[in-house]
Amino acid sequence: MTFWEKNASARDALSSWNAIMKKASFQHPNEVKQVFNHADFLGDGMAIFNIKGNDYRLITHILYRWQVVYILWVGTHAQYDKLTEA
């Protein structure tokens, strides 16, 4: 079962994020930031996106050279907070 099947309110926002990422050809985090101004970058291609007004968080690893984005984790903001407390 996909995340948005369990969290239906995230579906449209995640679909929009996915559509943008599929069309984009980002070469650098600054270019991502121009489109997703609330994205945070941890270095080494790691990026955290706020989804649906920060109700959800999406952790990714972006390989700019190959135009590949790996989704490492997606969850609610509350789940993210617990994840980062550890």
C-alpha cells in the first residue's frame, strides 16, 4: 500500500511534487530551492521537502549528475519530528 493510500490528504500534493520533479532537470540545490522554496538541504544530495503546507515531509537523495531522485522516506510532520529526535 502506498503512503498516499493510507494518507489520502497527501495524494494531490505528492502527485504535484512528483510531476514537477519528472519535468525538471535540476543541476544544483539552488535550482531546486527556486521551485521548492521551503526545501532543506543536508549535503551530499540529501533534500527534505515540505509537502501540503508542511503537513508531510519527504526525504530524498538527489543525484543531479544522473537526474535521479530517490525517495528515502515520507511521513507526517509529527512522524518526522519523532524521526529526528532519535
